[in-house]
Amino acid sequence: MPGKRIQIAVVGGGAKAAALAAKAFALRKANVANIHITVFEKTEIGAHWTGKNGYTDGEQRLCTPAERDLGYPYFSNYHTGFQEGVHKIVYDEFSWSSYLLSESQQFSRWVDGGRKPPEHQQFALYLRWALDRSEAEVLRAEVVGLSPLHAKSKWQVLKLGEEGKSQLASRREFDGIVISGPGPARKVQKGGPSTRMFDGVDFWRRREEFKGVLSDVPVGGDAPEIAIIGAGGTAAAVLAWLVRNGYKDYPIHLIAGQAALFTRGDSVFENRLFSEPELWGKLSTDSQDAFFKRLNRGVVWGTVMDQVATATNLNFVDGRVESISLHAGAELQLDVHQNKEPFALLRPAVVIDATGFDEWWFLSLIKGCKNNADFREELLAKMEPGLRFSRPKWPYPSLHAPMVSGRIGPGFGSLMALGGMSDRILRSYL
């Protein structure tokens, strides 16, 4: 095996971890690089897809085609000379087709059924299958700290230990850290706790509680009102669940700074930008930011929109929820502003805060690390092609943050180009 042994830690056991583990396996098998992946996962592999841990009910289908699997797009813009063989190993060992072929009759049933994207819970099974084959080490640990060893340019990973104290999660010292996952749910400021408040994570765990809250509200002949804050993928997924589960005729307020759910189609022009990052580099920064927000964060796929379209009493509120307070002791009150001026007061029976997730959460894991808008913008402006922050602005060892890599390419923070994401990160160590 050429070169020294490289140790990479991945925080989160989801699709990005599986893609990195698959590519590292292929690099080792092709005698290209001696890279080993250690995955730190709090609960279970594919936790955000199973329907047991929030983020989804597990029954929704992926918005991305199944062919955009762990190795897609199966080519590299690095022109290293070995990539064709490496990508063939990834396809043979870890592709969606290989997974279905390992399951009796599943491949033919998938093709005969129209090659539909898998349900989230089936995608979680695919991730587990891939990580098992990859020989990556998976450690059950809640990561609470990243400790830089500046003299060695390495990291140590800290986990939550007994009595709430942090301790080493592994004796290994890591050459690089990869942060995966969407981060915790953002929350609109509210005046106090309420059982009628849900967010983009816990809504899926508290569905029975949600049903109970609505059934307990005296309606006086009228269906109780539901408010969803946000108009991106999370809000649309919640709305689609409401439609499928008997709430399509309820008055539903969708509150966001855009007066519509924007739909993403399967366009060859958009898809090429996901698969061919060299085209992305020709766009201006403003165009990149607008595209990334439009087609990653604030967009709904047509498969979801087909369900959402059947909601009969949907009301779009163009504004920003500044605060949520308790009115008359228990009733929720939403203070909505438009153009920074008070616009409306809503008093729905329940509120789902689907404003999104904090993709910069990982900065809090590093003691003394700055976390303000100016610092984040400086990091993005100097991010390297390997999706890591660069010196001198970043005074720590290698840390890769694909979730905020929109300036490098539009697909590395999502499922659109998992193989491209793993190429870029692991290429940094060759």
C-alpha cells in the first residue's frame, strides 16, 4: 500500500460517511492510497432516514434519483490517471444497483416498478449495507468536541461520557475531520415551552402527539388552524405528511419570505451544474449563492409538490415570524413582520417551525473558535477545492464542511454528487 496511513474522522453516520468510506475502500483496493475512515454516530447508521430519529417519517421517497448513489457521477475532474479504476470499484461494490443485486429479486422489481427513488427507510438500509462492506470503523458516540493538536496538525475527537463530561471518543489522532449532516433545527424565538410547538426534527417523532393536540383543541365546528414556518424542503415534507394523513382540508398557514413553494424540475442545464463543477466556477458569486439557495435549500421536488397541491385550504403568508409567544396563558401567538414592520398576528392551534437547520453548528465543537457572520463569510471565500477551510484564516488542522461548500459546487452538500464530494475530500490527502 503506497504512502502513510491516513486517518479521517467523519462526524455523522449518513450518506456522506458511506460515500467517503466507499471511496476510501476503493483507493485501498486499487493500491492508490492508504486512507481509513472512522465514523462517529450518536444513534444508528442512517438515523436521519429511518423515521425513528426525526427529520422524516421514513416513508417519503428520496427527491433525488436512485442512480445518484454513493459513487455518482463516477468521474473526477482531477485527471489523476487512476480514477477510472477507482470509480469502477466503487460502482461494482457500492452502487445502488449492486445493493439491489445483493438482495434477492430486488433489482428486477425496482426496474419493473419504474426505477423510482427509494423510500427513506430503504435508503438507510443501503447506507448500512455500504458501510458494512467498506471496512470503515463505526463508533457509537455523541461528539461534543474537536480538539486540535497543533504541533502534529491532527485532531482528537471528544464524546459525551459519564455524568455529562467529555472524554476521548477514540485514541486515534486524525489527519482530517469531515462534518456531515444538516445540523440541529433552527428555532424561532418563543416566549416559553408549549406542547403545541414542533420543529423540523421532533415533528416526525411526535406525530401521535401532534394528532392528540389537534383532537384536544375545541374547534366550535371549524377545523383548528395549523401554521408552518418556512417554505423549503422541510416545510414541504411536513405539508405533504399533513395531506397524506387527513389534514388536507384544515386551514394551513405557510409563513415565509417567499409567497410560494418553488419547484425543482429535472433539467439537464441544472443537472450539469451538479455533475460538472468546472461549469460552476464560471458563475459569479451572486449567481452561485442564488442557485444554491434556489435549488438546494428553498426548493421542492415535483414528487412532493404533487401531494402538496391537493391541500384545499392553504394560505401563503409572505412575511417573517419574529417571535412566538403564549397568549392568555396557553394559546400560541405568532408575530409576523413584512419589510421589518408588523404585518399580522396569527393564533393557530399548532405551529411547526420548519425554518431549516444550523449548518455551522460544528464551530461550537472547537473551543475558542469564532462563529460570526464575517468569520463564516471569510471561510467560505477561501474554501479549498477539497471542501476544507484554508489557512491563515482557519487556524486549525484540516476540517472539511461539505454542507457549506456552495461556492465550490452546488451538489456536495446534498445527495446530488456524493461521489464528487468524496473525490474532492480524499484527493486532499493523496
